Amino acid sequence: MAHQAGEGPAIVSQAKAFNGTPAVGALFTTSGRNGLIGTHFCTASVVDSPHRDLVLTAAHCVSGTSPNKMVFVPGYHDGHRPYGIWAVTRVIVDRNWMSSANPDDDFAFLVVARPGRSAVQDVTGGEHIETSQPPGQFVRVIGYPDNAALPISCRNRALRFSASQLEFDCGGYSDGTSGSPLIAGMNAMTGLGTVIGVIGGYEQGGYTPDVSYAAKFGPNVAALFKMAISES
């Protein structure tokens, strides 16, 4: 593992189930025509944006998927949908991801809406996006493993795996946690902080539940965020 010099070995941790936070939720399949909700398959988070309607996830979760085939349920836990069901109206991914599935561009923005309701960020709050954070800081990662009734949470360092990828070591991040935000400086009361990456990237986030990866946010995600704002 190409950890940054001076960081030391990662602390072995294990994620714990909890009732979730408002701005992080699960992506669910839907039939589209009749709106029936299926199973959840990835994780996403509401991000702070001018139009207050953007959600962040991993590109490999949503590439090639029609928006009307999925919905976002923030704060989902144990069958409860405390902040409603939000339709995905647009999927925005980087052109480098579209052309070659470059793991350094494994992130996507979703525009979400709910008829008759205010914007999702007005209901849940939004995570701040930061594109110049150094590796080595502590982050909290909230995710939704497939077939689990509750989300999981774990705090550990986001280590430098390579120049463009971060590594997060904590057990429990199985299928379904792709797109989980790496949140630095999270407020324990609101669940809000600064997202510096999402599970994805190298090995589409990792081949084992104990070691996860994330594309390090930089100029490309900043440019895609700007594009998403213009299209939301």
C-alpha cells in the first residue's frame, strides 16, 4: 500500500450500524412507470449547491442507468423514509469516465426533485465539497450495505493510496456502500461536514469490505460540480 510517508499504519476499525443522518441516503431501484420502490444498491449524499438539488455518488453506480430507474431516499433506515423519496431527473458524469471509465473520475452528480416539495437541501441540509484537502485526515464514512436495514458509520484516516486515490480502512463496507461520502469535520448533531471523496475509484471502491478506495477530489470534480450546477 502506498501510504504517505509519516502517516503510519491504518488503525483497524469496524463500522457500526446506526439510524443515519439526514443528508446521506440510499439509491433505490424503481420501476419508473408505476413508481414502485425496489432494493437499495448504492449510497449518495446531498451536497451544498446554489439550487439545492444536487446529490453526489460514484459514477460506476449510475453510469448507463436511466434516471427514471432510480430514486434517492435520504436518511433511510429500517424501512423508514423520514425525508421522503426524491426522483432522479438527471445524471451527470465526467466525460473521461464516459469514454474510458477512468477510476480517477469515478464520481457523479444527480439532480433530484420531489413534486410539490422544496429542494432536497432545504429538507436535509447539504455536505460541503472540498477539492483540495490533503490525505491523512480523519473522515467519517456513512454507507448502505446491500440487504441491510440500517446504514453503517466508521471513523478513520483517509490515507494516501496513490497520487489520485485515497484509502479508507474499516470493516463492513460491502456492496452497496459505493458512493458513500468521506466526510471530514462532520458535525455530530447535523451530520454535515466536508466531502473529500466517495467510495469508488480504484477497484470500484475495493474488492474486500475492509479496505475501500476513493478518487481524490481535484480539478475534475470541481469542473463537474460546476457543470452540474449549470444543469440543475
